[in-house]
Amino acid sequence: MKRDAQPRRLATRFAALVYELTPQIFAVAAFTAGAVMLVSAVTPAFGERLRVLDRVAHPLMIDLSHFAASIAGFLLLFVSAGLWRRRRGAYWAALLVLGGGAVFSLLKGLDWEEAAQLTAIAVLLIPFKGAFNRRSRLGEPLRPGWLLLLMAAVGAMIWLGFFAYRDTAYTDELWWTFLTDRQASGFLRAGAVLAILTLVVAARSLLTAPGAGQHGPASPAEVERAREALAQADEAAPEGWLAMLGDKALLFSPSGRSFIAYRVRGRRWIAMGEPAGLASERRDLLWAFAEMADSYGGAAVFYSVGEGLLGDLATMGLAVRKVGETAVVEIAAFTLEGKPRQNLRTAINRAEREGASFEMLPPGSAGALAEPLRAVSDAWLDEHTGQEKAFSLGRFDLDYLDRTPLAVVWGAVDEAGRRPLIAFANLLPGSAAQGAPGEVAIDLMRHRPDAPPGVMDYLFIRSIQWAGAQGFARFDLGLAPLSGLEDRRLAPVFARVGALVFEEGGALYGFQGLRTYKSKFFPVWRSRFIAAPAATPLPLALLDVALLTSGGWAGLLGLRRRRPGG
């Protein structure tokens, strides 16, 4: 019995696998049938069959059937993309077009072979309705690969038509001729319409961001739900708090205790950082996000993820590239002692000698300091080009700042006996698995232009010391973009170009200067990565991240400045 059971089990599993592949099989069959119909539409029909048909059908009906068969062929090319993606609507559309195409094939020239082929595909497709289990999305754009196939098929059809009728004298009256002995007129009309349809489909597919309208910024209720998930999380990187900005959409796990924050730009669905919440839900949430992006014809991109997530991303078949390194201070090893740290001691002594003092304010303190915080932020923005950032960085928003601890530096007592606010930064606390000491990251940083030199060094040092007193194990100073990429002969082009920009791109952005500044705190440099499907150009995905962070091309190029919100 056991010997008989194993072959049956293998046969059952093989049959299930074949069943799962039926959408792709029928997609190829539909595309092939559509291409055959286009070829048939532009080549002369068999003369004897056409004469027989001419005795029983009006030339106008024959010509219209010829035109309709061309449209049916085009629709099969288009619908095949939906079949490949298991769309339920594509299943019904394919049956309708296959049936109609078979009828038109007979009416345009008694092409019974073509009609039999279309009928056979339709009959074979009928039992596999259950394999097409994804909800249809009206107006879903084609992916680049399918779009290229569609354009190639229509282009080949038009070229073949001109070749087949190369001896025809093309005149204006040919557009309006409906005669069975002047088949070139049917080709001209069908070719023109299909060319226009292809251009419309291409324009819509290239210019449409699938799902962007339905997946905009999270509602206040969703942001609050994410805050509760962060408060209960057993595994959450500090970047999870960027969801509190309200500029990203949120995908929650079924329990609601884990989430991914993301934005849609073009065809790329870009997740900011790693899933936050429960470690046990992380992998399922990654798959859910990738499947959601795929259901809209998009590609899931994971930006600024750490080494701990690479195993899951590799399991998902994603391509991974390094995008930089974060400077992480191991608090237990952080000290101000020793000659190499003389500059840190100097920063503290200078700041306090000039009357500066440090204070860490708990969440909920930003509202009471709205005016001085805004004054410092405005003064800082006036000294810098560009505009407020978003997506991967915090921005000046009192509601956002009010949710996190706030590190502030007060200046010397002024003539009115008050201490002015001269610098501030908000901190993002993370959670570590199994109760281990967590990590805290610094986010938005601002200071007045007339603040004492080294005031931000002073703020950083005191913040690190505060984090240690609170039981945190690590202090994240933020990302140094393109840091750690190597220009070696065998390195990927992405890495070699990134290394070149890092070393020579000082005029665009202070890549090396940023790393040098953070190095004074003696951090450990940890790699950060971007991951996406292999077919997704990672440089374009990284450009999308830059555009989301900068607020578009104008912000990226420093052509527009936006005053901070309140």
C-alpha cells in the first residue's frame, strides 16, 4: 500500500503544480492566437474561399468581419497579460474574445483552421475558472515586458501588411473601399486603428501609477493604530516611527500588531525600512506586501533594510544592493576618555562654557514649545537650500515631534532672564526581540545659525549618554548614503557608480563629509540595502526614493523651497 501511495501522492502534487501553471499556459496560448489572428488579418485570404463567401455575404459584412478579427487579435494580446496574472475578468474576457474571434475568422474568409484553434483554446480554458482567482482591476496598465510584446506584435503585423501588399498603389480612396478584391483597404484601416490603440495603451501604461490613488497617505486613525503597534512591538527598527509623519500608506498584518509603511511611485511600491511589530509576523507581512504590489502590476521595493532581513528577501527572490551605511554607536563602549576623543570633550566644554545646557523632553512636549521650535527650524531652513524632506527623513511637524522624545539645547540666559532654544532633535526609539536592549535613532536635527560652534556635537553626545541611562544598547546617527560601496573590477556596476559618486560627488551632496562627521563619534558602520525584483532597475528605484524624500524633481534639484508646516 505504501508503494502505491507514493506514486499517487507524487501524481497529485504534479497535477496541482500543473493546475497552478494553467494561467501562464493559457496566457501564452492566447497571445499566440492573437498574433496568428493579426498575421491572418494582414495577409490575403484564400481566393476560392473568398469567392464562396462572396456569394452568400455582403462585401461590407466581410470587410467589417476582417476588421473585427483584427481587433479581436489585438484584444487577445492585451487580455493575455491578465490571464498571466490570474485575473478573473481576463478569464471571462478571453472566453468572449475567443468565441467572437472564431466567428469573425469564418466571416472574413472561411478561415476554419483559425476558428477551430480559437474554439479549442476556449473549450480547454472553461474548466480552469478556479485558477483565475484574483480580482480584476479596471484599467490596470501593462507591465513593460507585456507592453514590449504587444508593440512588437502590432509592429510586425503592420510591416507584414505593407510587405504583403507592396505592389498596391496606396491612394486616399483605398481607405473607403469595401471590396473583396481590394483587401489592402482592410489592412490599412485595421493597421491604423491598432497603431492608435497601441499608442494609447502604451501611454497609459507608462504614465499610470498602479494603485497610487487607492494607496495614498494613511488616515489619522491608521497612524494611531501604527503608534499602538510600535508601543507593543517586540521587533521594530527606529525608522518605524517615520510612519507617524502621515505621508505614507500603511499595510497591517491580520492581527493589526505589525505594519509596513510605504509609498507608490510609478510601478514601484517602496517600503520604508523593515516591518515593525511582531517578529513572528514579519515574513508573512513581507510576502503580503509583495503580493499586493504584484496584484496592481507593481513591484515591491524594500529600502534601507538591514542585514537581518536579507535571508527573507533572498527567499522572496529579490535582488539586493547596498546603498550605504548607518553609523551606530555601541553605547556600552562609548566614552569621552582618551586622546582620540579630545574633540568630543572640547565640544562639551565649549558649549557649557558659553552657557548652553541640554535637556531631554518626553513625548508630548513639542506643543508647548511650538514657537521656539518653529523659529529654530525656520532659521535653519533659511540657511540651507532645498525644502523639507519626507518619506525616509523626518520633517518639521509639531504633531510628529510631539510623539517622540525631544532633545533640546538651551542657550545662555538673555537680558530678559530667559534661556533661548538654540538647537533640537527628535529621537526615534526602537524595539529589540526577546527583551534585548533596543536601539534609538536621531532624526530631525535643527539649530540656529548663531548657535555656538559644536552645538550639534554637544547635543549628540548628551543624547547618547541619555540613551545609555535609559537602557538602550545602540544609538543610530543615521545613514551615510553610498558609503561602503567599492569600485572594484568585479563589483556590480551599481556599486562602482555609487562609489564614484561618493568619492567625486561633493558638489552634489557632501557624501564623504557626512561620513567624516559621524566618524568622530566612533560608530560601528552597518550596511543598509535596497531590494527589489530582478526585473526592476535598482538605480531607478533609488531615484524614486530620492524623489519621494525630496518632494519631487524641484525639491531634488533645489529649485523649490517649502516653508515648514506647523
